[in-house]
Amino acid sequence: MIRLLLVAALAAAPATPPTLPTPADGCVPPSPVTSTDTPPPLKLLAPREIWPVTRGAGVVVAVVDTGVSATAPDLRGAVRPGTDITGGRGDRDCRGRGTALAGIVAARPRGNAGFTGMAPAATVLPIRVTDADGKLTGDRIAAGIRAAASAGAGVILVATGVTTPNGALADAVRFAVSHDALVVASAADSGSGSAAAEPPVAYPAAYPEVLAVSAAGATPAPAAAGVDLAAPADGAFSIAPSGSGHYGVEGAGVAAAYVAGAAALVRSYWPSLTAAQVRDRLETTARPAPGGPGTLDAYAAVTALAPRGAAAAALAPAAPIVVAVPAGVSRPARTSLLTAGGAAVALLAFALAAAARRRRTPM
């Protein structure tokens, strides 16, 4: 009887998605595993707590990588044609990495499945900068960032990079800033596997205008020491270019994708903020981490009324401000509408909510 129960339990356990492969020839096939579980980083970031306020509508997130498959089921209707810097469109993805990153940013919910994007109403702009072998150069990344900014992206995700400075890349970053685009870049290589074992990637993340992101818990290498923000990545999985299955992905590139999704939520709810102000929110609302950069708190980044003492009256949300108190904060009702007479109460509620979240153990 015990043996039968054990066999039944093992059979009922959800299968773990395989690691996203790097094919020597051909394209990434559909994944044989479709998980109904919620990836650990998504459990920690809990974007569903933010969705009653915003889902990222109206924000374009450029994914500067291998392209993004417009036919991936969870991204249908979300992907623009984009561009391939060598010519053509960017909405096809043979290698799968760009699609996986885009899924973390903006995958639409699928029934009762646990996986979804951070900002499932955002739009994805695919910019393919890799060659047929998946390789890239600083000049290619620079061209991709320029193309993304010129196309109106509000957030530009660069999940990998190069180890040496590049004049064209530095100019492209400044070009994006001049177009009010927030560039979010990986502070280490975006390959799968242990985040702590990743080699450093310094550029474009090392440029001061770029929000440099590392995987939470990883020790940044000296060349990538100027990390601005950390985000969870261990145990993550995302969608494949075709089929309904999932592939496992990890590393700083994945962490950067979660930050890019959070940035889309902020830009959607606070459309009057500049890219620099969005970055400021993401950094100043992060949960402190001993000896390293703060860890992304997407809920606080969206809901905080006045980071660094900014006047609440100067902010212009896209909708009536809703005070969404996280689970664990004692209140008669989970949400309440902010009115002119209740501003002080709402500020107190936000302070209590933020304090409750920061009492949690940093990742």
C-alpha cells in the first residue's frame, strides 16, 4: 500500500521543465513539459497583487536579443513585427532565448497555469541582434538599442552584453536616454545554469545611464561590480518559441527581464514619470540586501506614493490610486479608494504595507 501511494505521489508531482537548449543545428524544438506550477521568482515578486492596479497596458518593452516568436501561444497579439538589424523582422526566434525573456516580461495568463509574465498587458518589441549562431558584438547591441529607442520603446531589455567598452554602444545608450527609454541590462552573462557561476558582462550594464541587474544571491564579479538592483532568477522557467511547453532559464538576464516587467508596470501606472524617475522608484523601493544591491520589490515600486520624499501631488497616476494592502497587514478590507479626504490614511496604509514587506527576510 505504501509503495502504491509513493508511486501515485510521484506520478502526480509536476514535471520540471528542461533547461532551454542551445542547439548546434536547427532551432529550439517545443518543450515536452508544460508546467502548471508557479516559478519561484514569480512567487516572490507576486505580480498578481499589482494587477488590480495595472497590468502594463500602453508600455512597449523592447527585447534586444535573439528575436521573439509572435506565434508563441502566451504572446499572441502581444508582439510587434520588430526588426532584425541585418534586415527583416524580429518576430521569429530560432534560438528561443528572446522568446523566454519576453515571456517573463509580458506572457498572457493561460487558464490555471502558474506561469505568466510580470506585465501581461504590455507590448513586446523584438529586436534581433544575434547572428545565426546566437553570437553578438557591441556594435550589434548598439544598433539594437538605437532601433528600439527609435521605435518608441519605453523599456529596453538587454539580457546579455560584451566584456569591453564600445563607443557605439555608449552612444546608443545615450541615444536611448534622450528618447526617455529606460535601458535595463544584465550585469552577467544570460546563459542558463547557476547565477553565481556566470562570467561578468560589463557593457552596456556598466554605463551609468543603464540600470544594471544581477541575479539575487549571486556574487557580482569585479568587472560587473556596479550593480544597481538584484532580482530573483533561480528556478525560473518560461515559454518556448513554439508549442505550449516551458523551458528552465536562470541567471542575470532572467533577473533583468523581471525588472523590465516591473518597469513596465510602473510606467503604465505612472505615465507622467520620466525613465530616470522610474529607475529611481525601482532602486529606492528595493528591499535591502546585506553586502549587495537591493532586491526588486515590484509591489512597492508601483504603489509607493512618494519615494525619496517627492510630493504626492506632483505625481499623476493613470487611474485612481488604489491602496492594495498585501496579505499579512491587518485591515478590514484589502483595498480602498484614495480620496482627497483620505490621503493621510492612504499614506499611512502604504507605509504599513511597505514596512510589512521589508520585514520579510531579504533574498
